[in-house]
Amino acid sequence: MASIKLDNKYFAKNNNHFINSQNIHNINNKNENNDKGGISESRIANKNPNIQTIMNVLKCKICKNILLNPYDCSKCGNTFCFNCINKLKQNKLSCPFSCKSFEITPSSYGLKKFLNQLEFECKYKKKGCKEIIPYMNIELHDNNCPYNIVQCPNIECKKKLKKNMLDNHVENECLYTLFKCKNWI
């Protein structure tokens, strides 16, 4: 697995995605704040007139957002976010274009290459994050953004706070912390 160093952080290339090796364990966690699939069009940071002309190609036919991990229906050829189309498939429902017993396949390299040209504002911009994120890192950033709202890991504590304030809360403020651990991550 090849890795590169950016801003003093190491990233590993895994399945054509760059993964911050410090946060690899968070990659499979579902982000509570992403109720819909895809990425909101309003988050595109590098807008240009050419993008508008092909926006329909870049949008999932289910959630209507920018494709996130694009997959195609093998019967009709329409493109969807993997999570959107996979939910239909898991529930034994038909494709939105009435294809029954369909298979899904990863979208073309060309579409993915075009998507990789896009940059996005952080979904937590209103909470203070000023990052501009390349398409290939959007899921990783959204899941690990220090401005992401998380719940205290202590079961009895119901407090929700920014991810970057969690350590201080658990170590110094939470009434439900049973003991202090030097190795708290």
C-alpha cells in the first residue's frame, strides 16, 4: 500500500482512494448527519460554467445530489450513489427506472475522473470549518471533521459537542467519566 505525506499527515492509497492513516478506523462509520446519499451541489467550491451543463450526469437519480461512490444499473445504465442503489437492491426493490432483478457495477473511469476534478466546502462550514476538500477525500473529511457534532462516548452522558472538543469534555468535564486514562484517543 503506497502512502504519501501531505501537511505532515500520511495518506495511504486504498481502492483508488487516499485514506488518512491516522483515521483509517473511521472510514466505515456512517455519518449520522448524512441522511441522504451524495453530496449537496451547494457545497461545490470550484464552480465553473461547464459544470452546470453536465450537472444532470453528476447527480444521483435517487437522492438528486452529486454522486458519491457512483454505481450504474446494469440494465438501464443510469448512475446512482452506491448507498442509494444498494438500499433498493438489499430491500429487493426495483431500480427507479423499473428494472427488475438488476445488477450494479462501478461507474466508468471517465465519470470518476471528472468527479475527482470537483472540490467541496465542508458540510460543517456554518459551524466553523473552512476546509476545501477534493472529491476523493470528502467522505473521510466529513466523518473526521473537527467541527462534526458527536455524542459523548460515556453511555449515561447525552451531551453532543464538536468533535474537536470531545477529548476535553471526557477528560475534564463529563460527570460520567469513571477514570482518567493517559491513552485516551
